[in-house]
Amino acid sequence: MEIYKTQSPIARKSNWFLSLVVIVLVTFGVMAVLPSIAIFLVNPIFGIPMDEMVAALTGNSPNSDARMAILFVQGIGGGLSFFVAALFIAKLLDKADFEWKQQIANFKFNGFLLMFMILLGGILFNTLLIYWNSVVVLPEFMSSFESWARAKEDQAMIMTKFLTDFDNISEFMMGILVVGILAGLGEEFLFRGVLQPKLHLYTGNAHLGIWLAAFVFSAIHFQFYGFFPRMLLGAIFGYLYLYSGSLIYPILAHILNNVTTLVLVYMNKLGKIDFDIDEVDMVSIPAALVGLLILLVGFKIFKEVSKPKITDGELDKNI
């Protein structure tokens, strides 16, 4: 069960619409302010003029420090923004308590090991969703949206390949910090730590709360051709929290998922393995189905060994 204890009037079920509107306004407000501050700091820190930042943001800057500068902006404008927004909402508006002593007590080593099994199954099954989502063809009346979505996907891939084309170990470690740790920490605090328990309360259904939070988590990335696999990952993180009562599990799982991708990309750059981040091949359906089986069995065992020390009644009473 998620832990989010609050007595604030705005967090009550009767104020669900106002509460969700505030979450949207605060999140996008923070995501507007912090990146602006980060961009302003690029020149004094990295010596890159503002006009060169435009080229850097499209992944075409020849400046040797451009990648570090964009990672710096990404770290503050991405992961850190989500983390700050979550803290602002939880502490200042909802006046909520995450009960970290209880969260830590709910984290168990055998659950941590099962988390790897769940992630492995999820990744295997997700290969099927990734392929399907990448080749989906929309109806003719949605052609304008499809063209826009394809263009956004191409732009995102250009930036992704630029940011992850690490030239040295310093850039790689910066990527781990920004894309791996800060993104995983910030996104889990906001979407699983704050939004999921509130949606659970407002809908009265834990599963609906998880999938709605996963939907928002995927939608905010503005990439349709990666929407469904990202939503599945969000749901996996959500169930790790629901079944354990510890936000530590989804945070670690999210960081591990992101860091694994970065390590594969960097190992490919060093010529150690063959891995292409934008390559989407036809996958083995039997392998994907085996992944789904591993995922479901892993969660069944995880649910039994990681039962949280909090009940539905306690959640309803305290939120």
C-alpha cells in the first residue's frame, strides 16, 4: 500500500479536481522555471553563449562542452524539476508525510532480488510493445497527428543519440547522474510517490490509480511512438510500490532500467558490444510471452514476501 499521510483539505477526495489541477500547475510551473535558471547558468559554468545553446538543444553544436551543458540543463529541468514539484505539492500543499522510517522498514532484501526478476520479465515483454508501438499506423483522419508524432519522435531520437554519444568517462558519469539517478528519483517521487496514492484515493481503486499514474507518466514525455512500453514500465513501478509499501523499490527499479540502457550505449561506443538505441527489430513472440510469464510470477511472489505494514483503512484515514 502506498504511504502518503495527510490531513490537508485540498488532498481530500471531495477536492479531487482542484487537487489534480494544482498538481498540473505546480509541475509545469516548476518545469518552466528551473530549466530557465539552468540555461541562464550555462554561460558562466560552461562558457557557451546563449545563441550557441539553440544549436546545442538540437544536438548539432560543435562545442566540446555542449553535451555536458545539455545534460546539466536536462538534469535540472527534468529529474530535479519533478523532484522539486513533488516536494512542493507534498510538503507545502498537501502537508503530507511519506513516513520514511516505515518505507525503509518495508524494503526487504528478498524483495530487492525479486525486483530484478520482475524487471527482466518486463523488459522482455516490453520488446514486443516497443516494436508494435513503433510500427503502428493510425487511421487516415489522424494523419496530421501521425506526422507530428513521427517528427517529434525523430527530434527526440536525435537529442537522445547526441546526449548518449559519450566521448569520455566524465560525460558517461554525468549521463548516469542525470538520465539514470535524477530522472529515476524525480519521476518516481512525483508519479508514484504523490500522484499514484492520490489517484488511488480519488478513484477508490488501486489498480486504476496505478494505470492512470502510468498513463500520465508516459504522456508527459510527449512521445507517442514509445507511449505504451513506457506506460507499462510506469505500471510495473506502480505495482512495486503498491505491493510493498516502499517507494524505494520503484526508485531503484527506475534507476536500474535507465542506467542499464546507458551502459549498453556506452559499451557499444567502446566497441565492446553491438547495441543500437534506435534499432527496433521484429521480436520473438515466444520470448516476449516468456517475459510476461516471468513478470507475472515475479509479482505473485513479490506480493507475498513484501506485504506492507499498512492497511487500506489506514491509507483512507490518513490521506
